Amino acid sequence: MESSMKPLSLDFNQYYKSFKLFLERSTEHECLQKFIDENLPDVIASIGKKGGSSLNVLGVGSGSGKIDLEILGKIQSKHPGFFIHNEVVEPNPQHISKYKALVKEWNSGPNISFTWNQMTSGEYEMQNKKRNESKKFDFIHMIEMLYYVESLHDTIKYFHSLLETNGKLLIVQTADDGGYHSLWRKAGSRFLSSCLFLDVHKVLDEIRMKYHIYELSSIFDITECFIEGNENGELLLDFLTHIVDFRKTAPADLKAEVLQCLRQPQCSREENGKILFNNNLHFIVIDY
Ligand SMILES: C[S@@+](CC[C@H](N)C(=O)[O-])C[C@H]1O[C@@H](n2cnc3c(N)ncnc32)[C@H](O)[C@@H]1O
Ligand SMILES: NCCC(=O)N[C@@H](Cc1c[nH]cn1)C(=O)O
């Protein structure tokens, strides 16, 4: 990455703001919700040990918890009467406090408990190893967070090893034919620091893990990025490039390249005067 620029994930406050606006401008959560309503019930139907009465769930990179609570609600309705223990791994303190507030408002009943880990997935792994902890989980989800890990291989292998008999691991990541991959492939080497280019399913093929992929379509309205001086547009551009203050800190030629790339048909389409970025998602389910 070129040195004038700072990754968005290093700035919790800015990341929180730009992710929040992304959620408002995209159908990201509607898309996740559709999967939760239409596909998740089948996925979770068979989790849990035979004769058991409780389930352990682990959310990694949970954000503000809205999606996690929807998932927990579905697990409750598929497994009525079960006690659910939900563990959360999330490094951003702003996200964790939002999540805790949401849990307080949520009418979940008494059969659920929460453990909070304000840390990254790597720190969580280290903590478990230090404590000699070998707790297993019936359902683990990693929703749009694997972009941030040092090694996809090692992270997937580690969390897969935490699955209980009959457990399932759900990974959600942007689809390979979506706009991000096209943008990252074209200009990403100048502003991205991590292994964002790797496709999760290819890594799974390499480590010979069996999986099932669902692809659901989603869009992200990036029209404001093309209005000079528009503050929302700047935050959205930060989200797309994953750079704090991209418009102010990136070299002029890179800015021009990114803005041009965003308008290419591989990234977006125009509809009723709006520029709609392809935010399609892959839902990858891996068995025990
Ligand atoms: C794109 S957001 C997704 C949030 C939530 N899962 C959702 O779908 O709304 C990515 C989340 O991963 C978290 N995150 C970033 N690096 C992480 C890491 N190394 N381990 C765990 N979580 C991480 C971020 O703080 C952020 O909340
Ligand atoms: N379907 C939404 C895509 C998404 O969540 N991306 C991640 C990672 C990322 C990197 N550069 C832009 N984004 C995030 O911003 O945390």
C-alpha cells in the first residue's frame, strides 16, 4: 500500500461511520435477512448433539449484532426449549456496545446467555490456546470479516476445528463476480494491505474442505461518490477502498483510476440516474 494512506480498519470510529452508511445505501442486510429466512432454517435443522438440550453459537466479527440476533432467533425457533449460549468475538468497542444495547432491548426469554470477547479472531485463538480452552460450537458464523485475517487457511482451519459433532460453519463473503473483486483486482494493490483478493471457496478447495455455496444478489448505491465535495460520497469511497479519507490522501491518478473503475460494467450499472454497485454475496456452509 502507498504510504500516504491509512487502512480504515485501523480507525474504529471512521470504520463504524462508513460501515453504517454503507448499510443504509445497500441491500446488504436485506440480502443477509433473505438468506436467514429462506436458507438458514434448513442449514441449522441438524445441528446439536443427539439428546442434547443446549446449543453453543459463536459469532466472529459480529458488528452491531443485528444479524446475529436474527440468526439466534431462527435457531431458537428451530430448536424450541433449548438453552443457547452465544459467544461474540468483535474487536470494535463501538460495535460491541451497540450489540449489548440491542440484546437489552431484545425479548429473547431466559434461555440464552452471552459471552463477549472484544478482540480479533487471532487474539481469540491465542486466548483459547493460552487457557487450554477447547470449547466446541454447534454453529459458527463469520459474516463479512475474513477480509481482515492474516491467513485465510489458518483462520478457517482453526474455527472449523471448534465445531461440535453435527456443527456448521457459515462464511459470508462478497461474490467473486461482484464489484469489489473487480475493483481490487484492478487497482487494489495500491491501497489494500491484506489478502483481500483470495476467494474463500478456492482456499477451501485447496484444503479439501467440502462446502455448499449459495449466491444472493445485492446492490450498493454509490451515486454520491460521483458528487464532488459530497460528505457521504467520501465516506462511501472510504468504505469501497478501505482507506481513511481516500479522497484527501490518495494520489490523484489513483483517485481517477478508482472512480473510473467504479463505473465499469464489472463494478456497477446505471439505473434511473443512480449508480448501483454489485454487492452480491456468497454464503458458504461447511459441515463438521
Ligand atoms: C463488514 S463488518 C460485518 C459486521 C456484521 N457481521 C454484519 O454482517 O453486519 C466486519 C466486522 O468484522 C470486524 N473485524 C475486523 N477485523 C476482525 C478480526 N480480525 N476478527 C474479528 N472481527 C473483525 C469489524 O470490527 C466489523 O465489525
Ligand atoms: N458486502 C460488503 C463488503 C464488506 O463488508 N467489506 C468489508 C471489507 C472491505 C474492504 N474494502 C472494502 N470493504 C468491510 O468493509 O468491512
